[in-house]
Amino acid sequence: MVDLVFVLNNVASPQKLVDSVKTAYGIVSEPRIRAFVVTKVSGMAAQTGLPEASKYAYKLGMPLIILPVLKDAVELLSPTKTILIVKESDNSMSLEELEPPAEGTLMVVVSGNDGEFSKSELALGEHYHIPGLTYLTPSASIALLHYIIKKKLEHQI
């Protein structure tokens, strides 16, 4: 069975951070969420969001991993596959085309702000967009992505 690791990258809003952690750890169905990672945390998210999100994760007995940059998350957790959720472009595939690994770890990276990933971040994984949507909050993206990945895995069996 595949494990999921969600990464929230480049977040400054404490509300987006806390909502994303609560959404991810509120999902109790398979595939199992092994960890939630936060990278490039700044501003009020670092000051007030991280303590609240950490407290929530700790109460559930779940890990909340805080790292300086996305590259650290990929190197530390060594996922089988890493995907970055981007705005639709010529260089991105539709999430409908995703083939999640049957075993190992799938790392799913969502942006915590309205901007795009840097070139160095984009080099760390495959680029997918959610068809028909130009923007979703990180927490909404996490919920939708989990559902789509779950359905994809069910069809692999």
C-alpha cells in the first residue's frame, strides 16, 4: 500500500497552515497519511501557525515536520514519487493522468501562497494541475487530492 506525505510549501498565513494540517489529519481513510511537512514557513505562520498546528498534530500522535526548504523534505523522506500541484500550463499534466505508485511513498506538494514554485522546486518532482480549477486553498486541495489519489489506487487493484 502507498503512504501519502503532504507538503505545504511557502506559507505565511497561519490560518492556511492550521487548516491544512487539520484537513490532512482529519482524513481517516486509505491511503494513509504518513506525515505532514511544512517548508518555507514565514511571517505569522511561523510565529502563531506552527505552534497551533504542532499542538494539533501532537494530540493526534501524528508527525508535523518543519523544514527550511522543499529539497530537504525530498532528501529526508526519499519518496517513491513526488508531485507538485501547479497552475495549468504546457509543462503540467492533468491530475487525471497521475499514476500513483502501488507501493512506497507518494509526496504531494501544494503551495501555501498564490505564487508559483521556484525553478529549483519545480525540478524536484512531476507537475500536475487540477483540471478546470485555477485556484483552491491548500486545505481544499489536500482534501480533493486525497480523494483523487484514493480513487486512482482503487482502480490499480
